Amino acid sequence: MAENDDIITLIDENGKEVQCEYIDTVEYEGALYCVVTPVSGSEDYEEGSCYIFSISDNGDETVDLLPVENEAVLDAVFEKFLEKDSEEGCGGDCSGCSGCDEK
């Protein structure tokens, strides 16, 4: 894999590292959410799929990405992501995506 500033490493619930590509940040009802797609590291995350995490600011220039368990919030954030990216020319289908030009 090429060196890429948009690659982040997440730790899954089994303590396994998962390499993900950052796709976008979406604001919904005053909270920020991160949209990523896995590139390697876990059979629990399907490569080519988008995943949404809530961004929790630690107050020390670092953040935690937390799973979003509320289906209504997930759906709403995903819809905002699709709307935002369709304005930028993305159809929102992350499977087989070669990456967004503007992040």
C-alpha cells in the first residue's frame, strides 16, 4: 500500500488493527461523524464498504472514533454524506471506489 495521509488505523472490538481510508467528515445535529472505508486488516469490516463513526474530541488535539449504534442517526448521517458528495460529483457508492478527489 502506498503512503497516504488519508489512511488511519483503527482498533476493532477484538483488538485487531484495521487500516481505513478517510473519506469525509459529516456534521449532523451539532455532532461530527467520520466516514471511512477499510483497506485491510479485519474480516469484520468489508473492504469497499463505508463505515460511520462519531468523532469525540479529547481536548488534546486527538480524537476518538466511536461506533454509532443508533440506526436513525446512522441513516441520517449517511444521507447527509450522500447529499454532500453528490454535490461534489460522487454517487455515494463506495464499493469499488478509487477514492474521492476532494476530502
